[in-house]
Amino acid sequence: MLLLAAAAAGPADAFSQAVSAAQASGQQPHPDRPLWREAIMLGEQAREAQPDDPAVILQLAALYSEVDWHIRAYTAWLDYAELTGEAPD
């Protein structure tokens, strides 16, 4: 399981790996699907560990958008814009 990778890698790296695994799995992007749920959990852990890292916030916003969790996506996009002073492409 990817949680073991989180112990060896930094939070942002573990998050990126989890997103890649979920995307490659063929599972429908949804927060209730195991790999997507794990990616979300690792994303929130990365955000807590690195709250000022725009790359983490950007990837988390994109993940929430991909799984159609609209309110969390919206909040993460606002956080990204506030952090960077710009809207993402």
C-alpha cells in the first residue's frame, strides 16, 4: 500500500506517487474509491506538513477537481491563488 511509501518518502513525494497510482489504476476518480481516498489523505498530510508549498496546494486542488469534490477544489484553488498571487492556468 502507498502508506508505506509515505513513511520512506517526504509527504509531497508520497502524495504525488499516490495521485499517479490512482490515475493509472483505471478506477473512476471518486473520493470513495480506495486509491483516490488514499491520494486525498496523503494530499491533506502533505498540505499540513508543507502549508506554504504552492506545488502541494496546486496538486491537491487538481486532485479535488478530478474527483469532482467541488467545494474542496474551490477552497484549494482559492488557497493556491492567495499563496501565489495568481490564478492557475
